[in-house]
Amino acid sequence: MKDTNVMKLEFLSKSTNEGFARVAVASFISQLDPTVEELSDIKTAVSEAVTNAIVHGYENTIGKIYITVKIDERNITIEVKDKGKGIENIEKAREPLYTSKPQLERSGMGFTIMESFMDKLTVRSSLGKGTTIVMKKRVN
Amino acid sequence: MTDFKFNGSTLIVKINEEIDHHTCDLIKNKIDLAINFRNTKHLIFDFTGVNFMDSSGIGMVMGRYKNMHKNHGTVAVVGLKPTVKKIFTMSGLFKILSEYKNVEEAMKSEVKMA
Ligand SMILES: Nc1ncnc2c1ncn2[C@@H]1O[C@H](COP(=O)(O)OP(=O)(O)OP(=O)(O)O)[C@@H](O)[C@H]1O
Ligand SMILES: [Mg+2]
């Protein structure tokens, strides 16, 4: 039988939950015995996606964030979803150093970090409806 | 959980927690207060106690650099763990600040350079 596993999280878009979310995902992933570096890359990518949902998606109003993590043998798929304001221009948003909130000392490196720390990053978004980030990584 | 130490015109900031969007606002405020408390010429970040940092930390370091740079001050960093160093390298932070082995080395070089 193929070795698969799934977990889901739902929590409020409060900044205290950023630490909770990345630790919860990391602890679920740890059943695959990833290296310290792989685990840390995944924690960072999750932190980026969740922070974006809080800061940009909900702009510090309270909404819900949904995370699904799927394990399929050594392949991990992480989905982070918000029902916030959405992204107008995804291509531009993914450019390194682009930020819509420079006044908050954001550096515009979130998507670049997710992209380089994970194997694959997909962004789906629709204005007024929300954003879904899907990240994939294979651990050895 | 951030410790501050003054040594002449040098301010040493030792951060002892994970740096993310949730923690960095408070850290920023404390550092800015400390910088303005004395006439700080050199800012040294001690990251020995930092096991996690995401892009919020890039903004935090960059913002402090801008403040110091306005007054012709310098910024340095010591104690980067490999995972944190990866973020520094990726984001180009080493273009605006130098990394040293320890606080003593940083003090020697930064004060001499000024
Ligand atoms: N979930 C989201 N909902 C709405 N807009 C988003 C979302 N995620 C990202 N964005 C938009 O994409 C831009 C780029 O995101 P990215 O994470 O790369 O940078 P940042 O969050 O602005 O800065 P940093 O992550 O370095 O602190 C954001 O400035 C924002 O405009
Ligand atoms: Mg971001």
C-alpha cells in the first residue's frame, strides 16, 4: 500500500498563530525524518505564506486561515488558504523585492523565499475572494 | 527577550527569540529606543540566540540599517546560525552589513573603520 497521510488546520489570522502554524506543520512532517535543513526550509515557507495571509490577505482584520498538508511517500504538498482581499497582479507580486507595504518595513522577499526553499510554488488568487498558495517539496 | 549593552558609542543587541512578523514589532521598537537613548554610532546584532527568522527579519534589519545610515553609523552581525544565514545571503543583507566571528571582532573592526 502507498504511504499517504493528510492533516488539516484551521485558525484565526492572529499573528500569535504564525509560530503555531509552522511548528504544527513541521511536527507533522517529521514522520518523514527530514534533514534539519529541509525541516527549516519548510517552516520558513509556511511562515511566509501564513504571514502574507494575515498582513496582506486580511490586513489585520480577523478571518480564517486553512492549511492542508499531504504526504505521498516522500512528497509533501502544503496548501495555505485565506478568504481575504486577493492579489491583483500575481506575476508582479511574485517578483523579488516587490511589496505593496513598504511603509511596514516589508522587504518583498516572501514569495522568493517560498520559491527557493520549496520545489514548486503555485499561487491562485481572485480579488475579493482570497488566495491559495500550494507548495511542494520532496524530502530525501 | 532582547538584551542591550552599550560600549562607548556601540550598541550591542542580543536577540533571544524567533524573529517573525509577530515578534519583530516589539523588537524593532526596543532597538529604536535604545539607539536614540544614546548617540549610537555602531549597531551590532548578536544572533547567537536566534534559531528562526523569516522575511520579517529582513525588514527589521534593513529598517535599523536605514536609521543608522542616516546618521553615518554602521551595522554588523555576529552569531548567525546556518538557517538564518541562508536568509541573509538570499536577501542581499551582506551588501549593507558585515558578519564577524564574535562581538569582540565586530567591535574592533567597526570602530576602526569609522
Ligand atoms: N495572501 C495574500 N493576499 C493578498 N495579497 C498578497 C498575499 N500574499 C502576498 N500578497 C501580495 O504580494 C506581495 C508580495 O508578497 P511577498 O511575501 O513576496 O512580500 P511582502 O509580504 O510584501 O514582504 P515580506 O514577505 O518580505 O515581508 C505583497 O506585498 C502583497 O501585495
Ligand atoms: Mg510576505
